[in-house]
Amino acid sequence: MKICVHSNRGMRGEETPCAFYLGGRRLPVLAVIERWQDSMHQYYEVMVDDGRRFVLRFEPGLRSWERFFLGFRKQTVTPKPT
């Protein structure tokens, strides 16, 4: 799903999302939780002001942003006490 994202450029030219629009509502990005990339895209897991997390995908060649859905949820494994 393509979305409108406001971003800032870092010192090395990398884009970092600071707000995006979803359903006509502006969602400020409070934190970038994680970032990674593949050969064509940059991914950002972000947290918005109400605590929800989203993964945004940026394609630098097209300067295009979209809300990205992963086929799985990351899970934290807590070790069992021994």
C-alpha cells in the first residue's frame, strides 16, 4: 500500500521517516525501532505516538514509500528459568 511519508535526510543521504499518513490521519514517528535493507529497498520498523508499530519500505530509485506487511510477527523468546 503506497503512502505519503515525510522524511529527513541524514548526513550520508539516507532517508529516515518522521511522519506518515494512514487513512487520512497524520502519524508522527516517535522512534525507529529497527532498520534494514535488501538489494532494492530500505525497511524501517517504526513506532507511532499511540504505541503501534509499522514497517515502512522505501525504494530509493523511485523515491517511493509504502506500508509493508511481513508474513510473520517478530517474537521475542524469553528463556525459561532453570
